[in-house]
Amino acid sequence: MSASGQALSRRVESRRSLGARVMLALKLMARNKVGFAGFIGVLFFLFISFILPYFVPISTTTNLTTISLAPSWAHWLGTDSEGRDVVVQIIHGGSDVLLVAFLTAALTTVIAVTFGALTALIGGTFDVLMMGLADIVLTIPQFPLLAVLATLITLNSIFWVALVLSLLGWPYLLRSVRAQVLSLKERDYVEAARSLDLSIWHILFREILPNMAPYIVISFTLAGTGAVYAETGLIFLGLVPLSGNNWGAMIYLAWNRGAVFDPSSMWYMLGPVFAIALFQLTLVFMSRSLEEVFNPRLRQGV
């Protein structure tokens, strides 16, 4: 067989292998009905937040004839104080919330897992310094500190919001990762890797972290839920001037415009609140199925 034919064969085999892994992951997730329902729920929120807005236009003008309407077939959750449909605003307001949640969870997990594992492996002065820094951050009330930082730093982008939230949210996970690695580094396979004089990065990323995948994935989802609450709280207090539609901004505007005192406008505030709560619930449920995927001990009979 020619070189080009061998390369083509390898690509086909790689695609088949990837497809097989995806199908196995879906099969494992489907074993836990609640977890799989959460996975479907997360896909639903991704769909309505990033795809559906292209097909459902949002009005930017005030319609005096439809101000503060109660829920009906024409407007499932009623309208706001400017006559705009609440459901349409929820559809267009989820992208920022989801992006901040996933980006904050990713940054928090990377920081905490990397440095938590290194503190356990290296030990000594590095361990003392990192744990001391983690203790200092843990003793500071996070939300008041976020409020102060928001007045000093213009958090006008999704990345800056996620970065600030992750820099304040890593100590909890770091301490847990450190405890896990302190236990794992005494295992025989880690001792064997050390006897072979393999690098610390090989031991960390090839020997230890793969065995912590279930715990890391669950911690990722919990970091995402915490980020949603923190971001919404900052927006509600008017400390994060994110442009465009946002579930937190909807709550802020509904509160300031007196929706809480008008029964016909109540869903202008409750709509995004329930959207946030359901998204959080789907993340927590999905973590059950993710444990099936990343924990080999739960794969019996597959």
C-alpha cells in the first residue's frame, strides 16, 4: 500500500475510533436516567442560547400596545415594561450566562487542578506557600470582594468576568485536589514512574490526573453553577455592565421597573430566575452521567 493510502486508512480508522468512543460515552450516560435527562437539558439550553436566537428576532423598540401583558398564547410569559416578549428575551439572554459559566469552570479547574497536584507532588516550601495563599483567599468574603473589584476594574467583557471569578474560586478545589493527589502519589504505578525517572509533568498528566477524572468533572460542573450565581448577583447590583441581553440584566431591570409589585409583570422577573435555576439543575443532574463515563468502576456490564 502506498504512503497516501496508509495515511487515508489511518484517518478512517481514527474517525471510526472517535465515533466508537462517542457512542460508548452516550451509552454510559444513558445508564443513569436522571443524569442523561440533565445532559439533554444542557443541550437544550445550548440550543436555545446559541442557535435559536438566529431564528427568533428580538425587538429593540417600545410597543405601547403590549406593555406589561399577562401570560397568554401570544406571549407565553407575558411582556415587559416596554412591550417586549419575555420568552424572546430569555432566548437571547442565555449566551453570556452560559459562556461565563463554562469559561469560569474551565479556568478554575485548570488553576486548581494544576497547582493542587503540584503542591502535593513537590511539597516543601512550594506547598506551604500555595496552601497559605489558598487559606488567605478562603478567609476573604468572596462576594463583597467581587463587589469592590467590580468598582475598581471595568468588567466589560465575558473573559474578565470569568477570570476574576476563577481567581477567587480556585482554593476550594485546590485543597481537595491536593488531598486526592497525596493519596494517589503513594500508589504503585506512581512509584514505578518515579523509579523510571519520568518527569513530574508525565507523572501528573499521565499517571495521576486520569485517575481523578470523575472528581475533576464533577468539580467543573460545581464551579460552573457557582459562576452563574456570582455573575447574576453582580449584574443585579449593577456592577457588571455587560452589553446586550442577559438573564441577570432582565432580573435587574424587572426589579428596578417594579415588576415585583405588578402581578401581570411577575414573569418578567420569574422567567430568567427559573431559567437560571433549571440550567443549574441540568448541570448537577448531568454530573451523575459524567461519573459513569469517567469512572471505569461503574462500567460493569457495558
